[in-house]
Amino acid sequence: MRIDIVGGGAIGLLFAAKLALAGQEVTVWTRTEEQARQLRDNGITLEAGERRQSAAVRACCLDTADNAAIGRDDGSVVLLTVKQPDINGRLLDKLAVLTQGAGSLVVCMQNGIGHMERLSEKLPHARLLAGVTTDGARRLSPGTVRHTGAGELWIGSAGESAAHPSDGTLAENRQKMFLDKLNSAGFRAALSKDMDNRVFQKLLINAVINPLTAIYDVQNGELPRHPIRLRLMRALCAETSDVLAAAGFKQENGWEKVLGVCEATSANVSSMLSDVRAGRETEIAWINGGVVRLAERHGLRAPLNEAVTGLVLGLAPFSSDERTGL
Ligand code: PAF
């Protein structure tokens, strides 16, 4: 089975390295030629605890690769690990070629919402699945990743993609085989029939922790330690929970879960704060911006989500026409 990992960030490198070490044929599709060359020459170094292992992978730059070299008739399993702002027209065109074969699967690992709809429009041949992982990973260099915490991976149909027509049998077989391969590679992966709830659960956590850590420039664990920040967290959590409930999200103890993630990831710099610090475009338009759009769809308003969206956009060194917002 051909496994294509799209994205050479922390999660992409982690999955590629572990699958390759378990004997799978893995191709990593990177954004830059430079990273692809490094991965081809030196493989991926995976650090976990005291252990360091080197995994040999194929690697290509997706942007510059020839369509004839990307496409295969026998279909593919794609793990899409790029961040939301990178899902642009160029990437979608290349993904369409990568998934032109019958029974192709695309597992989408992004934070936030809105991308599955865009992907399903552009990838008519592929079955789209959402993936939610609690594995922690940090990219130490373009070819080195540290597995910072073992977690779980849930995969399944979500949102409109649940109704996406595709070659059921082939895609379903591939899905099962892929889960087996992930588990053999040491991941705790399972199929979920409750992906919408899992995606919304993650959205709630990201909608509170990500913008506020970025705005206050603090690590996750520091966020609730200040009374004003704590009040704002609670208010943003309540507003987001109301919107998600209107959209059909069944949840219990949302606030406790948000606090639990802050505690469990206390030393983490959130992905949004990392993006802001590095001057990269953030996922705010798909996290809190996604909540605002969901609220509008259900006749509600989400002023706090709107406010943090504006503030985080204001932190980025982009002009508005450079943004990829939806
Ligand atoms: O985006 C992130 O940084 C992570 O999803 C989370 C859970 C907020 C931990 O840092």
C-alpha cells in the first residue's frame, strides 16, 4: 500500500518516521526542495525519550514535482498534515493528481473547520476522512522530530465528507489496512463513528487555548494562572460551547477538558503562538473564524471569537491581501 505523507512538519515527520521504521513504503511530500533533499539524503531522525532512530523515506517537493511523477492509477493513502493556510489552490491541484487513482483516501489532520468542504469539492475521486490525534511531536530540524507524548489517533468520516461518494469497498479496505499499519507502527489508532464530536471537541480546546496564548504570549500552562486571563478563557469557552451546541455538538465538561489540556501540555508553546513568534500565517481563520461562521449559520453571534480573530490577525506580519482566509 502506498502511503503519502503531505507536509514535513512535526506530525508529518512523526508519522512518516514510525511507519517507515515499521517497514512501510512512505513518501513525504514537502513544501521545499531543500527539505526533500535532506530527507532523501539523511532520512528522518526520530527521538523518543533517550532513543534516536533513523528512518529512510522517499521525499519530494510537492510544488515542483511533475504531475506525471505524482499521479498513480492504483490509488493512495494520503495523510494530510499541512496547516490550514497551506491548503491553497496550488496544493489542491497537486492533491487532485495524487489522489486520482480509484479508492484513494485522504486523512485530514488539521486544527479548525472549513477545510473538509473545500477538499471534497476539489478531490472528487478521494474518500476524505478527518483525523484527530493527541500524540505530541516537536520538529527539531527539517529532518529531526521528537515524539513528546504518545496519544491516540481517531479517524473517520466527518461533516459533509461523510456523504462523499467514492469507491466504497476499495476505500474501506484501504482504511482498514491503513489502521492496521498505524497500529503495527506503534500508534494507538482506531476508527471513530463520532468524528464530528471529536472534531468539535478539539475545536473548543483550540478556540480557547490557541488565540489567548498567542495574544498573551504565554505557554499553555501559564494561561489559567492569571485571574483576568482565566475569566477570558471561561467566557470564550462558554460562547464557543453555545455555538457548537447549536451546531449539534454533544459534550460534557468542556471547561474542565480545556483546563485539563492546559495542565497536560503546560510546557507547550501552542501552535498559534509558535506561528505568531515565527511570523507565519496562523490558523485563526479556521479556528475562531470557523466558530464565527458556524454561529452565523445558526443565527447566532460570537463576539468574543470575532474579537480574538481580529487581534490574532493583527499580530501577523501580513497585509490583508496576502492572507488565505476563507
Ligand atoms: O494547537 C495546539 O498547540 C494544540 O492543539 C494544543 C492542544 C492547544 C496544545 O498546544
